[in-house]
Amino acid sequence: MLNQPLPRRRLLKLFASTGGVISALATTQLASCSFTNHEKDTKQTVYNTSFGLLLVMDEQRAKLLFSFAEACVSNSESAIHKAEVIQRIDEELYFVSTDISDDFLLALDVLEYLPLVYGCFSRFSQMPLLEREQWLVSMQQTRINTVSAVISACRMTVMLMFYGHESTMLVTGYDGTFSKMPQIMSSQRRKYKSLTKQVSLNTHEAGN
């Protein structure tokens, strides 16, 4: 949990790594995933967050990722919500291997505390938006490869989800497909939707 100090062992684990797995998450691995790794999970943990029901990220990590998205996407808060950036990243994390999703969650944990390491007086998610933006710009010059990998992977993942959503087409000047046919939801996305929908129904029935 982010309200607890980051365990020293986890911090050392990240800085001892090359960051390659984290970078892969934002590129090939995140795009080409299957749900075989999670099919065996019969007791799925579900987090009821301000972004809806999530299967991988809890409320604090989801808010942290949203604060990061605000700082690296030149757009309004409502646009990030409309593009469902947090939900889509959680969905993709659910279907990749646990090693990759764990590395991404670890990257988020470290991102939260990195400003303190660099002399700031606040965790990342607690910074005002302008300070977050300025800090990320300053980190572009870092010579620490793992720090660069953490920030770059998070940024690339946010960008992929934000600009891949139909709500941002006008921002990019993309008119959409020539056929104008509605998007066909993949089997992966249908499964994620059914999982969260079923939990929502069960929760509603339990409250009645």
C-alpha cells in the first residue's frame, strides 16, 4: 500500500534490475497478451475504486497512475477519464503474466517515492500538477537507466491507452476508419468486462 513506506527490499529489487521487463510492458508485451495466466485464479481480488471496478490496481495505485497521466498528457482531467486510461491499463495488466504486472506495480510504487529521493518534499501523487510536470521534465536528463525505464514505460503505456481511444480522435486529427464500422470488442476485453460486471452484480445482490 502506498500509505506505507516502500519496503527497502522492493526498492533494491527495482534498482538492481535492468528495467527491461518494465519497458517491454509498454510495448510488445502489453499489446500481445493472453488470459491463460489468470484463468486459474478462482478467487479474484476486485478493487472498488473511484475509476470503477479494477482487477489489478487498488485505489491508491490507480490514483497515482492518474496523477501521472495528468502530468504527461496535455489534456483535461475529464479527457483522461473519458478515454478510460486507468481502466484500460488495468485490463491489460490483468492478462499479462504476473511477473510483468508485478513489475509494473513496483514501478508505480517507486515512482510515488522517487521525488523524495531527488530532493523534493512530497510524494509524486501529492504534488501540484505543475510541479509534477516540471519534475518529469527534469527527469528526462537522468543518467540512471532504471529510473528512465520506469518513467518511460509508464508514459508510453498512458499514451498508448489515451491516444488509442476513440474519444481522442479529434485531438490527433484522425477521422476514424473509412468503413465507419463500430469497433469489434476482442475476446480479452469481453472477458474482462464480464468479470467486473459479474462482481458488480454480486455486490449489488449482497447489498439487497
